[in-house]
Amino acid sequence: MKFNSLKQIRRIFVAIIGGTILLIGIILIVLPGPALIVIPVGLSILATEFLWAKILVEKFKHRFQSIKDKFKKK
């Protein structure tokens, strides 16, 4: 029972920290700042506990790699 509680506390902590960083990244889309760096960091933190975030991180990596490959060919 105690292990389950620690796991839930960790999950909540990751959700708060990752969600806050992700929210800051989204705000930085309209404000001057490195949104394209902050958003993946927030998603990466969330991906340690949440499957939906892990899927988004994988999509982001794939998209980034394809853009990188296009620039390499030019």
C-alpha cells in the first residue's frame, strides 16, 4: 500500500512540474522566448509517467528528424 502511495505522489509531482513547464512553453509561443525548446522539455518530463506525452514526444522526434533530413539534402 505504501509503495502505491509513493508512486501516486511521484506521478502527481511529475504532472505538476511537467505541466507547468509545458504551460510556460505554450505561453512562450506568443511571448518572446524559446518555446520550441521549452515545450519538448515539458513533454519529456510528462513522458516519464504518461503514455500520451510519450507518444507526442515520439511524434515530435520523428517530425524533427524529417525536417533535419530535408535540410541536410539541400
